[in-house]
Amino acid sequence: MIYESCGDHYCNYGQNKKMDPYLCLYYGCELMLTDNLDVPKGLANGTRGIFKGIRLKEGQNVHFTCLNGYFVKSVYASQVENVECEHTGSKYTGHFTVDPSKKKCIVDMPNPLLGGEARRMKQSIHVTQVQMIRNLATTGHTLQGQTKESLVVSDLHYGLNWIYVVLSRVKTMNGLFMRTALDALKLAEHRVDGRLLLHEEWLKANIPLR
């Protein structure tokens, strides 16, 4: 019930730090650290890495678990020696490993006995898990400073500079996918520096869209 109905959104520890009770991994997926493990070596909250593999403790083996109707290879975090990743999106390079650790979490667990809108109840539990979450989706704030080959914008926020920060992360227009069109009226609500408008007109006149 916990791992099929409670992703990292529903599991918190410390000061609103996230933990995924069932970390679904595949080779090459992007992960993000949720805690400061070794800041001088680049292992801090928000550090991103490409998943390369899992090292199990001696004598441990994988088993099959039914997840959302599918049987998948699984291991308990207590069976894991460490998870290996490769640095991405920062000045740090090379591989790094993250060991599982035990944390006290507050979980919004589903409760089928509750009716109406209150279908979840908060429960304090101890969880052994790797302090990483998958980074398949992220916020506009977290995207700052990153460059992406492609980007799917699920929802729009018309706060100051948000549109610029998000849309300028992708390299070309061919890599940008938006679920809803920009609202010109909402964009016009923010005052724009005249120098920026002049520069925009110059770009349109001199640099063709790819």
C-alpha cells in the first residue's frame, strides 16, 4: 500500500526533504540527492547523477515484486551496499556512490476506511532507503542553470522571470514541447525593460529560428 500509493511527494523527513519508499530505477535514469552527504566532494542536496548500477551486500539476491500489476526485479534497501551514479549537470565529474541510511519519515498513507476528501492519514515510520529520488520531472526553480536537449512544460506559471527561466533551458525550438500555449495577456502584465525588447527585435531580424 505504501510503495504503490506513496511516492516521494508523500514521504518527508527532516525539513521537508523527500524520500521515495520504492525507488524505481533503470540504467541511465537521472537521480537527485536529497541530503548533504559530502559537500566538499559535490555530494549535496540537489546533486544530480546518472544511475549506473547497484552493489548488493554479499550473499544477497534480487526477488520479484508485483508493482502496479507488473512483476519487476526488486531488492530491499537493507540488501544494498550502495548505488553507483555518474555526476551530471555540475562541475564535478566521475562516479560516486550513495549508501542506504535509516530515517524517520512522516508518510501520508492512504486509508481506505476514511471517506470524503480525507483519504490519507499521517504516520511516523522508520525507513531504510537510499537518499535519492528520480529526477524525471522538476520545478522551474530547479531548472535554473541547466541546459536540456528537450523539455516538456506541463504547466505554466506567470510569475516574474519564470517563463524566461524555463523556456531558455532548451537548446532549440524543436526540443520544446508545451501542453498549453502562452497567454499573451498574462505575459503583458509584467513590465519589460525596453532594452530587452530592442534586443528581441534584433534577434528576430538577424537570427533565424532553428
